[in-house]
Amino acid sequence: MLRIVKTLSAPKNVSKALETSLGTWNAPRCLATQAAVKTAPVEKENVATKESQSFTMNIFRSQLQLSQVFPFPEPMTEEQLDTVKMLIDPMEKFYEEINDPMKNDQNASIDEKTAAALWELGAFVLQVPQEYGGLGLTNTQYSRCVEICGYHDLGLGITLGAHQSIGFKGILLFGTPEQKAKYLPRVCNSEYAAFCLTEPGFGSDANSIRSRAVKSADGSHYVLNGSKIWISNGGIANIMTVFAQVPQTDPDTGVTKDKMTSFIVERAFGGITSGPPEKKMGIRCSNTAEIFFEDVKIPAENVLGKEGQGFKVAMNILNNGRFGMAAALSGTMRYCMSKAVNHATQRVQFGRTLDNYGTIQEKIARMAILHYVTESLAYMISGNMDQGSQDYHLEAAISKCFASESAWWVCDEAIQTLGGMGFMRDCGLERVMRDLRIFRIFEGTNDILRLFVALTGIQYAGSHLKELQKAFKNPGANVGLLFGEATKRATRAIGLSSTPTFTHLVHPKLTESAVLCSKNVEAFGQTIEACLIKYGRNIVDEQYVLNRLTQAAFDMTTMAIVLSRATRSLNKNLPSAEHELLMAQTWCVEASSRVAYNLQNATSAKQLDIFSKLSKISRNVFDVGGNVQLNPLGF
């Protein structure tokens, strides 16, 4: 009984830590370009306490929320399947017969014939409703199409994505009927669009942009001044989604503050100039340029969303499009694998083809698994979006990070498999590697997205613990909540708890893998709680710890998703089912080990001491502006 009483007091200890340290913490402004925000900033606390259907969000509470994981989504009707199948052949034909990726790369541009063929194909308007001149594809159909583009030419893919994934996406998501009627037909008719957020001094810190739009005295228009940097399609776009600060005066206090607002801006408004195309490492055929706005008059009716809600618009645009990056990069990984496999099965060394050697076998197997996970992420997220999900932002962030890092690894190992031949430009992998490097940087750097996943999840976990704190203040009215929490903690404390599992949802051959994932989720929730008790609000500054927690979340999310997909394949007895079983089992065993390792590192005193030493080493390097020690020769 004493043990139960002590266990029941645990939430109070956690709540005290939250009350004194975490407070009403919201995602810091440094996460601006990543935040999954659906309301104005003042409403963020309500968002945090809202129950989420996200698998990733709930593991921070040590809970298994599987409604968006099982069964693996199959959102398309027969008609939609037929539609996308009809698009595959003409798209493949375009990339094989018309498009020349090496020429695009060498010329650092897309020639008029290629661009015209793309417009004719409808590749620039895949998701615009048919009533406005687009193809009206679903997110899942879109994923299949961009996968083809990713296989053939990522540079061209950026031109397409900058136009439709972010360029005019805000009009689709937030536009009024009048705005849609005016602009969507134009972006379907050879007028390029661009997304203009990043500024010279503000990348990830998007909420601090300096471009300003001041409303005229009569309220008829705004006057925009400022500049944007590294804008894809920046030199060719006629229609732009532009973000700027707008002064707003509080009617109650009389205090004026800048609030980010989004606008639909036309180059024809005047006062808009573009810098020369940037010279880039990769995706060279895509146009990237700085844009300058000088006294640009924007009609008041061109506000996108509502005045002061630009941050919300920007975040939703970015979050909505991230699944497409995973889909495209799954195509890129297919291309790299095909190069490596073709070489390994034909190249003879020491009397045998390369595919007979264990080192090469491991490389190819790991490429196949990483591709399987990436592809599963893309279609899980797009499928859930098509089924009406609103809770996909953490999974989308994970898909972007996982896909960009996995594709880089796959390309690198493909080059290694080909040896010197892979290093040659004519092989094609050299261009792909240069193209791939940007994907870990733009539309939210992977480093910032990792912090976003960790801090958003921790905030969600903290909101649950705050509920317990409130319940303790009025225990009579919250007996059920407190008793349930006490029982869970007591049984866990004396070793009688049974780990929540989802073995009933997976194929019998995947039972052991599901158990591994479930045990990881339980341990993860306990680690999150321990970190909240230890650090409180200061957890936002513990990036060494946060990165380990995020990697654990990545692994658990991907485990659940591949288990769902492999289960579907086994249940349907697909020809690839046994192959998928092998990949899912292998992934889960290794991912589970990584989770345990990262959770241990997040709390181990020895590892935390290493983090402290790393911080000191970096500070020494920063202080002298480079390496501290001299060459062994002393000069």
C-alpha cells in the first residue's frame, strides 16, 4: 500500500516541476519554419492539450495511438487508381524521351521545349481542382507522380515543387473563392508561382522577418518593402505568396505590434525585381534568385488568410507539402539502387560477380530497407491526409528528415558499389548526389525539424501531466483519472505492469517485432517524464538530449509504419510479402536497439558528461576561430 501511495504522488512531483519550470511554454521562435500551428500563437496552449490522433505525438505520453497507422491506408477509389495509372506512361515517356537531366544540369536551366512539354502534360498543376484547369489529383496520386520525377531529375522536380507544393499551395489551402477563381487558372496556364519567406537575416527564425507591408489610410491597399533570398522560381515567377510584417494596433491597449501576414503578389504590380540566378551545388536547372520589393502596392483583397495570420499560413503550407519530398526521394533511391544492382550483378572481381560478396549484399539490403521505410512513410502520410487527417505534422517532419538522409546514404553507397565508375560524371550518380544535398537544408533544416519533433511532443506530454496536477487540486471530481494513473504507476513500480501492445493488429509473423516496438514506446514515455522532472522548462536548451529523444521517436514511428505495410502485404499474400517481412523484421530489431541506446544516452550521467565535454570543446574552437592545437611539428 505504501508503494502505491508513493507512486500516486509521482504526478504531483512532475506537475510541480512543470509549474515552476515549464510553465506555459510554447515552441520557441527558432522553430518558426517548422511549427505545426493551426491557430494563432495565443491559442497554442489549447492546441497542445487537444487530443491528437498522431502516433508520434502520443508516444511522448507512452501511449499507442494506432488509428492512423493500422490498417495501412488505401484511400483511392478504382476510378482514382485508373486515373493515376493512365498518367504513368506519358510521364515516363516525357522523362525518357524529352527531358535530359545532364543537359539541364550543365546549362543550369530548363529549355523552353522541356518546360512546354511539362506544362502540356499537366505536371505543374497536379493538385489544382479540375474546375480551375488542373488535374485534381489526391495526395496519394500526387505521391506516385512525384516519385517518377524523383527517379529521373530532382532539379526539374524542384521547379515543379516550388510552383505547386509551396508556390500557390497557400491559395489552395486559404484562398477565398474569388482568389481561387482569379489565380488558379493562371498558375495552370504557364505562369510560375513562388513561395517567398526566407530573408537575408532570417532563415529558420521566420517569425522575425523584416519585410513590411503598411496599410493605406483608406484601407484599399498595402505598400510592401523588403527582400527575399534563395527563392525557388524567384526569377521566373509571376505569382508569389509573400510574407511580411504588418503593423497592427490593439484596440484595447493602443499598442502597435508587427504581425506576419501573407499576400498574393503579382510581378505586374510593379516595384518587383529579381537578382541573377544563384550558382548552386546541385538542382542547378531550377531557378533560385533573390527578390526585391520596393513600394509594391498590393490590393487589400490579396491578403491570404487573415491579417496577422501569416505565420499560420506559412506553417500549414510547409507542413502540407513535406510528404511529397519523401515520395520524390523514394524515386531517387530507386534510381540509385538500380545503378548499384546492375553493376553488382555484372561486375566480376576475383572470379565472382560482386553480388556474391557479403559487403555488397549488406549495402544493397540496407538500401532496400531504407527505401522501403521511406516509401512507406510517404504513402502512409499522404493516405491519411486523403482520409481527412489533420494530425500528421510530426510524421511529415520525420518523413522529410528520414527521406533526405536515407537518400543521401543510398546514393553514397551506390557510388561506393560502382567504385571509380560511380565517381565519373557520365554515370549520373555524381549529379544526383549534388542534387540531394539541399534536401537536408531547405523547407526546414533537419536539425531544426528534429528539435520541433522533440519539443512539440514534450509539450503534448507536459499538457497531460498538467491535467494530473489540476486533478490533484480537486480529487473528488477526478477519481477515475487519478485512480487510473495510480494503478498504471503502481503496477509499473512493482514490476507487474503489462506493456500495451498491438500484436492483435499485425500479421502473426510480425508479433515479435510489434512487441519490440511496444516496449520501446513504454520506455520512451518514462524517459520523457524523467526529463521533464529533471529539466522542466530548461529542456528547450538541452539539445544533446532532445536529439537522442527525437531519433528514438523516428525509429518507433518507422517501426510501426513498416509493420502496418508489411502486415497488409502478408494478409493480401502479395508476391513481395515474404521479402517485405524480412525487411520489416530486420528494421524493427535494429531500430529497437537504437531506441534503447538513445534513451540510455539521454539519461546516463556518463553520457551527459560527454555532452558537457563536447560543449566545452566546441566553445574552445569558437573562441579561437578554428582548431585550438598546433600541428604536431609545432608550426
